[in-house]
Amino acid sequence: MKVRHLIDPCDLTVKEVEELIKLANLLEKSPDKYNSCCQNKILATLFFEPSTRTRLSFESAMHRLGGSAIGFADGNSSSGAKGESISDTIRTVSCYADIIAMRHPKEGSAYVAADVSEVPFINAGDGGHYHPTQTLTDLLTIYNLKNKLDNLVIGFCGDLKFGRTVHSLVKAMARYKNISFIFISPPELIIPDYLKKEVLEKSNIKYYESTSLESEIPKLDILYMTRVQKERFFNESDYIRLKDTYILDSEKLTLAKGDLSIMHPLPRVNEISPEVDSDPRAAYFMQARYGVYIRMALIIKLLGIKEDLC
Ligand code: NCD
């Protein structure tokens, strides 16, 4: 059987995403039913960039399925620091684990890794490119909040140039009916051209760009806030100038719909004021919680474990 990897958010079909969402909701409802699904299976988490949610939710997911996790949280503690190539690291770890999740600062590193991996490989973020498991988390959250993944106006706000969670979610959501996007960012941090030309325009998706959160917020069903990605800037003064361009607070939320959902992949820095956390429209900690269940579902799927045998 061909080994299945997840590199790009569209590596899974719309139908497969639907099945994962269904399974994630079952896993949340009856976790005990699945607690030995992955007995004797090992997940390796190879993180060459900082992470709290992605790495720990992957490991929590594997433990909750009865498996175990090995790995590193800092590339400096791996042989990468001695100059080992990604391919050699992955070839080696393929001998130690049944499934691998890797985060790496270089765009495209996930393709290099998947190419040599003998076991299912999951892209847990490759530079400013894609982050497909955050996208699955986001899709599960949107589905559970709105009971649909179509007919939505979604605003993305903040660093749309470097934010991989934005790139991934835009690509995934472009596959559903009657979706429109409003991209709110400073001119320096607009969404990349390849997404506009190769994804949005090709699929005739309605979108426009704006610099004003206040003027766009009343139109939105979902507001996806993002952090300005400090680590991807070449110049610190640009980061300092741009980092607080948008701060969502209770006052701005008075302009929004009552059923807006406020999402954020986290970590947040200043872009959502803590006073917003108690607003019933805030969905970002719900997103973090769903990260475990959708990753449990993904591990089951990529390992080819039959759910009824769990
Ligand atoms: C995001 C990431 O790493 O891209 N975090 C996450 O995985 N939940 C967002 C970010 O770092 O800003």
C-alpha cells in the first residue's frame, strides 16, 4: 500500500476532510472507545521551530490513542545542528517511528521530507508556506460553530504575507461553495500573489483587499486574526513598525455581527486584547482544544487503522 502523507492542505479531498471532522467529533464524544487504537504505534515529532499547540496536541493525540511519542522540540538538540540534511534525518527517523510530524523554517522542506519518508509524513508547518493540520483544526472549528463550511464571508487580518495558517486555510476553503474572502493587512503584508492567481482567480472566488479592520468587520461571519510573524522579517524595524497595526478589542467588536466567530491559530501577541476572551464570539481556545481531536482522527487515517477495529 502506498504511504499517505499530508503536505498541502488539499492533499486530502473534501470528502476525506468531512470524514475526519466526523471522526474528530466522535473522538471528542467517546474518547474511551478509541484509547487503544494506536497501541504499539510511535509518533515522532521533529520540531525545528518553536511550538506549543501543534507539537503538544500531536503528542497528546497519540497518547490518547494508546500510542507513544518521541522527538525533539528544538532543532539544536538534533543532528541537524551538526549539518545533517532533512532527508537523512527523515530516513533515520522512519526506522524509529510509524508516523512523523515535522515543523521546519524552510518553505518546501516538507516535500523533501515526504519524498524519502518510509512512513506517513505530516507537515506541521514549513516556513511561511503551509500548515495543513492547523487548517484541519480550523475547519473542524468552523464546521462545529456554523454547521457548514460554505456560504461564508471570511476576513483574514494581520500578517497575510508570512502567515502559513492563512495560506493553508485560504486554499482549503476555496474548495467550498459561495465563500468570499476579505484580506485585511498593511500593504507590506498582503496575501501572496500565487494564492490570488493560482487559487482564488482560477476558482472564481470573490475577494478583495483592505487596510481597515473597522470598515470590514461588520460584513464578516468569521474573523481570522493573525500574529505578525516576527521570525520571518529580515529587518527588525519593519517588524516593530507593523506589529501592532491591528488590535481587536471590545470597542471594535461592537461593529461586528452577533454571530461572528473570532478565530486565531495562536500564539497571540497584541492583536487580540484579553478583554475579548470573555466575548461569546471568541473561538480561539476552542480551536486549540479541537487540535487534539482532529490530529487523533488524522493519525488514525494516515496509519490506515480501521475505526471499527479500534
Ligand atoms: C501558528 C504557526 O505556527 O504557524 N501557530 C500554530 O501552529 N497554532 C501561528 C503562528 O505562529 O503565528
